Amino acid sequence: MSGSKTSYEVQVLADKNWVIAEMAPDEAKAKAFAENLLQAGNHAAVRVVKDFERIDGTHSETVIMEKKAAEKAAGDPQLTTITEAPPCSELEDFYRQPARTTMGKLLRKYLDEALVTPFELLHDAKEMKRFGDKGNLLFSAIDRVAGLQAKASGEESKARKDFLDKTWEEMGKRARDFAAKKPKAPQTFAEAVAASKGDCYALRSFMTLALLEKRSWFGKLDLLIAWSAEEAAKGNMVEIDAVIADLTVPAQVIQDLLGFQSNLAAALCTIVSLTEGGAEAAKFAPQTFTELNKLFAEGSLPQSREVLMGRVVREAGGTNPLSRNDSSQEYEMFHKLMIRLVDKDRVVGGSPMAEALLQRGARVLNSGGASVSAPQALELLLGALPDGCVRLQFLLTLAGSSLGKSMGEILTEMLDAHVRRANHIDAWVPVRLAPPARMAALNNANKLLRTCPNLVEAFRKELADRIDDVMVRYLTAEEIIEKVDKPDDPLAMRAIRLVKFCGSGVLIEGKSLNMAKARVVEHLRQKHFEEKFVASMPDPTQGEKHLRDFHRLLVECGFG
């Protein structure tokens, strides 16, 4: 029987590299999951690796199962491989970003050849007919998507295919009905809005007429950016964002948009900065980059941000080298990428990014003939992060991912060990920070644990209380409360400063906050407090006003 230190990794072959797909607590579940992955037909091979951690902390790995997928008849060469397709239950779902992004990946070769986005394809009768007449491409695409959707939902594949066929016909009829009115391409976005008369489908169709006149990706992008500057765009940015999102799928567009990038790691960091609206244009980057950066900074492009971050997640967890020209720099580039994506407040890209970083990290650490298990890789990655708060953020974010959930007790044991051994604030927060910033970071770590939905309540409370204990030790050792409540200062100043300290949000709601509140209560309970308080104010004649203000402050800071 496997002990608590034995785990099983289910790995899939991706571009000649083994990538962790899942972890299982026992051999039977691991093998069953591997078989399911193989039958899904999305991987060339799968294997199960048994990892045993000895008492001294060293690991031994054994491959206990390895299988290759059966040779399949070649699919349509014009279709790009996809492994999932979003569920679509009604007509409008097919026009939304998840469905269009899937189309953008699946039909990449055709779309690049035709120079149309999925947005344009779905809103123009001629483009839909041209696509439908392209041999068996439409049939193959529907068949591919139907199979993926049916597998995910448990629906019969034929029923799903019939639904997609029917929906395609409905979309075609809508496009033909619009074309029958012989509409003219608008010269401005305001014209498109006015002509659509409040009909979203009509607006998208008028936009398509103008976009199809632009015969380059950047011609379309620049038109959309010009539209976004019009007054009419204020209530319709969602439609402009939709097309920009489609235009961020082609790899060539991204490459040209970013300008010169020294390697993949640098490019990914630039994409992240762009989606945050804080990027600087690189050498050879077009003006389009700067204009898009402004729109991202305004928060106008949420769909485009989602698509671009999806690309970053895929590349971060993928097999393309982060430093193509110098393999010796691979770990350094990975470390720079990880530091850019993970801080005490978040993992950029959430749980999927945390999982991608662990997969990439395991692969980097296993290069050169080394054998590093997923738990070992995670320990090493944590050691590369700057402090305890950042490590906790990464662990809790990873816990929400598919891989993190499959790790089960392995991950919770790491969390437990991480919190238990970090019993001093220096292990959590850099010493260089000012005391308020250090306490705020520790308070944030406590809140992260208390609110983490992926941990059992009793477990997360126990760990959160340990962080509270760290705060109490810090307050005591550094005499923080004594420094706030200086005995030589006037009573009013001391009381006001203490109350504000309690309400500042830097203290953990628990023992540490109660320590500070106890000092406030101690002052309030002394004899003739109000008289002494008023007497110590700069202008005692305003006594009643000072007391009213102080009582209001007490209520605002939680002393109601």
C-alpha cells in the first residue's frame, strides 16, 4: 500500500517533452486518468510516474505506465489542433469572444489566407459562403467542435453536430437578410451606430462592411483604434473590443505589434504590461502599440486582455524556449518571468498561470538529465520567490488550478510547512519596508488564507491564526504600540493616534488588533478621561467639538 509520501504524476507528451497534466493519490486513479487522456485523442502519448519521497527528503521516480496513442487518419490539414471548445447553447453564444477565439485558433490557416477575422466571417454573407465552399473545411470544423463539446457535456456527438449545422444555417440567414438590404459601408463609427438604430447585430454587420475594405490586419486595427476615439464609441466599446480581441489571435500580428524582443520571456512580459496599460514601445514597434496601450490603460479592452493573457498562459506553460538563442539562460529567463507574474497581491493570470509556471518550472529543472518530481519542482520554485507573502500567494493560487487540486495533501502539507516554519515577520516581508507596509503585507496574507475557497475552513483558520501570532510577536518585539502611544505626548494626541492605528487596516483582526484596542480601552477607562482629553487639546475652549470628533473617529475605526 502506498504511504503518505508516495504520489503519482500523470504526464502527457507535448512537443517531445513530458508535461504534468494531473496528480493522483493512488496508482489506480492515476492510470485511469491517463487512459482517459489517451482516449480523448489530444495527446500522442501518456505515462504515469510514481514518486516516492524518502524519510531524508530525497525522491525516487519510477515510470509505471507509458502508452502511445493509436495512429489516426490525418484530419483536414487546414484545421489547427484544438483541445477544447466552449459550450454554446444559443445563437448569440456563437458570436461571443470564447467561441470566436476558438474559431480563430481552429481556422487559423484559412483566416490568414482570407484576411478576415471570425467577427467578420460570422457577419458577412459572402464570407460565410466563401468559407462554406472551401471543400470539406466547414464540415470538418463542425465535426471537430461537435466532438469536443459533446465529450465535455456528455451529449451525443451526432446531436451536437446537428445543432451546430442548424446554427450555422441560422447565422447564414441573418447575414443574407442583412445583405439583401444593400447596406453601404459606413465612413465613421458614428455612421455605423446611427444606421444600426440600436440593433447590436446590425451594428456589428455595418462594422464588418468597413473592416472588410481593409486588406491587412494592421489596417483593421488602425481603423478600430480610430473608431474608439469617436464620441459614438463610448457606449459601444464592447463591439470594437470584440474585433481587436480577434486580431490578437494571429501570432504574426503579435510579433509585429511588439517590435523587437530579445526572447520569448521578454515578449511575454511586454504582453502582460500591454494588457495592464503600462507598456513601453520597443524598437520597431508600430504606433498601433502605443494606441492600444492607452486603450488598455483606460480599461476599454477586457476581451482583448483575456485573449492576450490566454496566450501568455499557454506560452508560459508551453515548450517553446524562453531563451531561444542561449539555452544556458533558460532558468534565468524563467525566473524573470515568474517574478514579473507573481507578487504578494496576485498571480497575473490567476490559477491557470500558476499551473503553467509550475509545469514550465518542472521542465526547466528537469533539463540536462535531471529528474525532479512536481513536489520537488514546486519547492524549488517557492525558494526562488522573494518572500513568504509571495510564496503564500503562489501556493493559494495554485490550489485553485486543476493541477493544484489533483495534488491534494501534497499541496496542503506544503502550505502547512510554509506557514509553520515562517514564525518571524522577516520570513514573510522584506526588512527594508517600513513597519506599516510590513504589517499590511502580513495582514493581507492572513486575509488570503481566511478567504481561500480551496482549503478546508478549520485548516485555513489554523494557518491564519499562526500568521496572527507572527504579527503579535512583531508588535511586542518592536514595541510598535508603545511607539504609537508615546507617554510624553498629550493624552488627546496619544488617543487619536492609537484609534487611527487600530482603524488603519494594517492589523490582523484577531489577537494583534485586540492588543492595540486594549490600549485604547485602557485610556478610555481612566478616571476623568474626557476632561483630560479636552485639557490636552491645543484649544480646550472647543472641548465639545473635540469630543464629538473623537467619538466619531471611534465609531469609524470599529469602536462603536
